[in-house]
Amino acid sequence: MIRTGKRPTSVTTIAIITLVFAMLVLMSFGILEFNLIYSISYFLSISALVVLILEIYALVISILMLASDSKKVWYSAVIFWILVIVTAIFYSIFLSGGFIEYFALLWTGPPMISSIICLASFHSKKVKNYFGFKLT
């Protein structure tokens, strides 16, 4: 594919940050999440599986963002951030009420905010131009 311009700094920065955090979270919580998949609680099993899949997805997307300038990578990254936002909203609603509400905000707030920032960055003209979108 022919590059349509110099790689924007935001793409590289987002890819590296996503890669580092995906690796850190997988290394620190991966075994715990894998064990929770086989837990007695159905909700914990599904929750752990969803989070584990999103972490692996983040790892793959970050590597692809560093290696490719394909439109498919752009679409995959946008889909990932939308999934993170939807998952965070679901968990914050499901876990709301009492003490657990603070726990839900702690674990869902930062990923949701960072996903919104990444979505905004990837919708800029410079980034879309880099990934080969025709801008009028």
C-alpha cells in the first residue's frame, strides 16, 4: 500500500501506549483472568473472558498500528475502542450501587476516557489521510 503521508505522531504514540498497557495487563492479570474463566460464578467467568479477549485484541491492534497503514487497521482500532466504551458502560451500570460503584468507576472510567481520546485522535484529518481515506 502506498502511504499517503508521514505517519502522524499520535498513531505511533497510541500504538506504543496500547502495546505497553496490553502487555502489562496481560502479564499482571492474565493468569487471574484465565483462572476466573473456570470459576463457579457465571458472571465472573464471562467478565474475565470478555476482558481477556479485549486485552489480546489490544495487543494485536497495537502491533498492527505500528506495522501497517491499512484502512482495515484503522477500522479495527475504532471498533476496539467502541467495544471498550460499551464494555465499560455495561460494567459501570451492572456494578452500580453502594461501595462497588467506586470499584466500577475505578476500573471502567480510565479505559472509557482513553478510548474516547483515541477515537477523537483517529478521526482527525491527518490520521485519516495517513490511513488512505480520501478527504474532500
